[in-house]
Amino acid sequence: MLTLLTFIGFTAFVAFYTWYKLRKDKMDSSDGYFLGGRSLPGVIIAGSMLLTNISTEHLIGMNGSSYKNGFIIIGWEVTSALALVVAAVIFIPRYLKLGLTTIPEYLEKRFDGFTRSLVALFLVISFVVTLLPIVLYTGAINLESIFNISEVLGVSQTEGLWITVVGIGIIGSVYAIFGGLKAVALSDSINGIGLLAGGILVPVIALFGIGNGNIMDGLLKVFHNAPEKFNVIGEKNSVMPFGVLFTGLIINQLYFWGMNQTIIQRAFAARNLKEAQKGLLFTGVLKILVPIIIILPGVIAFYYFGDSMYDDQDLIYPALIKKVLPVYLTGFFAAVVMGAVLSTFNSVLNSAATIFSIDVYKRLIKKDAAEKRLVWVGRFLSSILAVTAILAAPLVAKAPEGLYQLLQQLNGIFFIPIATIMLAGFFMEKISAVGAKAALIFGLIYYIVTTFILKVDIHFIHNWGIEFVLNVIIMYTVSYFYPRKNYSIRTAPVKMEMVPWKYTPHLSVVLFVITIMIYILLGQT
């Protein structure tokens, strides 16, 4: 009962606070609904970015992977800081000068309208195929484990998971469909505080107990129990070889933090360039610290459970929570987990609605659509995507290498082709619209065939790097025969102050140095 009360209390507080802050805001314009009225400060942007990124696919998926593989998977997190530096210094000033609402909008300015529509379609499909079902399912696993929903309702565990998935999906949809981006960002900020507090409590309480009241003694015991788990340099045949940091991973990170609509939409909503850069770089700081929450607990779980749960690695984090957290904190943490699920779920829904309304509906279906109609269309699409994700969620169960690894493999279908043409748009002046489209289609087919049909014996992240190189060759070859004709990019009047944050260079250097030091220090274990 106490667990349930603390869960309901924190969840209700977040909902009430969000409603109270937004009760007078207008949500009937596209800027107000999709971009929060372009009014977000850096701290809110950073909190929302982190919560959009960190959800139960991280809490469950990454802790499950670290339980089995150790700290070698830290590359997914700490290299994000480097990509965020690039996004803050290079990408966001260009985006804001162009007055963008969506990433596909840039592709029309650089290439053509068909490229924009094609990428918009790919993005909406990718949300349904990859992220949304996995976020829902991992959230359901955690809540089912904490509250024993199947037992309470007298149904099977599978039915309990289904019921939980539907419940999370409905609540998340309400936030995204009726509140718009600002509601998402505000609720994210509160849930972000809760996630950091609750997420840190799990390893702290565990290490306190292991060390008989001394956290450092507890950490040393965990280390000496399995020192190999703390090594960050992955072997060639590991789940994350060290070499992938220099091939496909860098392309993926640049895309995710600098070109991914779900993430970068928060920076688009900044009140000025200074706040956008602050938000991106503060997120970089948080990503350096986040392994304490989403990797260390998995290694601690190995201390408690040994290899007894290797076949069910995605259940290890809920098992750890139940073992170390006192009853009065379990409900609070369940609410935090719920918030993390809702954050990613409703953020993706909002981004999908933005892309479809602006890049597809207004361009191809009804060019003179009024602002209110665009908001209505966005809400309708969000509803359709939510239902589809709920139906697809149980299909991702029992991924061989864990849910997080499955998510990344699926992301590669769309991320790398889009990243290729985005980078070409920025840095390869001669690439034409025909060349971009050819690379987009080739990359999509190449990855699906080599990864899921032929199952080529090469790590999928290395395959991302190979695909990127092949895409560039395709672009240059096709562009030679079908050259670019128009070298001008249409700009829009700048609606905000474009003065950079004066500490951008300083914090950027600090993030680079810390990332390198992590690999130097932990690479010796």
C-alpha cells in the first residue's frame, strides 16, 4: 500500500504542476504547440533532452547489458558529450539562422522537397518500428515487477504486461496530444530531478549495504568481485568493441544529438542561441554522469546475483530495485520510472506530430492549412502512433542480446542514411538532390540486407561505418552525372537573438578532456 501511495503521489504532483504552469498558455498555434512558443531556457532544454533520451530502455536495457558485459558499453553514453559539443558549436547556430521547425525542413532548403518528404516518412516509420514499442515494453517490465500487477489482477504475467503497456500508452498520449512540447518539457524537468535522485539512490544504497556503511568499501568489494566488469575497452568479439568508437558510433552519435528531431526539437524551442547552446552542453555534462545510474547498477547486480540471470538480463534492474530499495522508496522510484517512460514516449509522439504536420500535411496535402488545423492533425497522428506502438510493444520481448542492443540495431535502419545526407548537406557542397536520394535508398536497403537478411558476420556498428562510406561514394558518383544546379539555400528572417554563449568554448574543451580521461583511466582495469 505504501509503495502504491508514493507512486500515485509523485505522479499526481508532476501532472498538477505541469497543468498549473501551462493553464494560461495558448496551444492553438504551431509554434506554441510544437515548439513551446520558442521560449525554453537552457536548464529546461537540458532536463528535457536527458529525459527524452534516458528512459526505461536505458534503465532496464543498459543495466541489463552492463550486468552481462560490464562497463564496455559506456561508449554509448560518454561519446554523446562529444557529439553534443559539435551540435552546440556547429549545427544549432545554422539551424536557428534558417528558422527551422523540423530537420526535414533543412533538407528541402539544401536539396529538394521530395528529399524532405522521404526523410519525414522514414522518421515517422522509425518511431513506430523502433523506439516507441521498446520504451513501452521496458516500462511495463519495471512496473510489473515492482507492483506485481499480474498477481494483483489475477492474470498471467504476459497479460499483466499487456495491461501495463496499455496504461502507460494512454497516459503518455494524453501528455503529448493535449499539452504539446512545453508540457512535455516541463514534466520532463521534474521527472529528470526524480530520475537523477532515484537513479543515484539505487547504487548508493546498494554500495552502502555491501560496504557495511561505507560506500567506497562497497565499491571496492564490487570491483574485486569482478574487476573485468569495470574495463571500458571492449574486445573485438564483445558486444561493443573499442574500435567501433572510431567507425559507425561517431556517425550515430552526431545524428542522434545533432540531427534527431526528437532531441534537437528542444534546442529549436530555445528563446535564443545562448540558451540553446547552454542546453546542449549541460546535457553533455549530464551524459558524462549518467553511467552512475544506467551502467553501475548492472555491475552491482552481478555482485548480488552472479551469472544466474544471464538468460534474463533485462529483468536484472527490477530485481536489484526490489532487493536494495526500502518499501517507502519503491513507489517513488516506480513513479520516476513511469516519468522516464512517459518522457520518451510523449516526446517521440510530439516530434512525429511535428514532422507529419509541417513536413507532410502542410506541404503535400493542404498547403493553406490554418494553424489550428495543423495542431489538430498533429494530435490525430499522435493518437494513431500511440495505438500502433501499444500493439507492437510485446513483439520486442526476448531480444537475444538484450533490448538496448536490439534498439540500436533497429535504429541503424534509418539513422545512418539520414545522417549521411545531413552531413553531406553541411560539408559536401557538390552533392546534389539526386545523389542524396540515391544514398538514402541505397543505405536503407544495404543495412536491412546485410544485418537482418544475410546477417553478415561483422559488428553492426562497424557496418554503420561501412554503410556511411558507401553512401558517400554513391552520392559523389550520382552527383557527378546529375550535378547540383542551385547553390543557394533559402533562409528565413532570424526571430531570436543569435549571440553565442560565452562559455561554449570552455565547457566544450572540458567535455572533450573528461571523455578521453575516462578511457585512459578505466582502460587500465
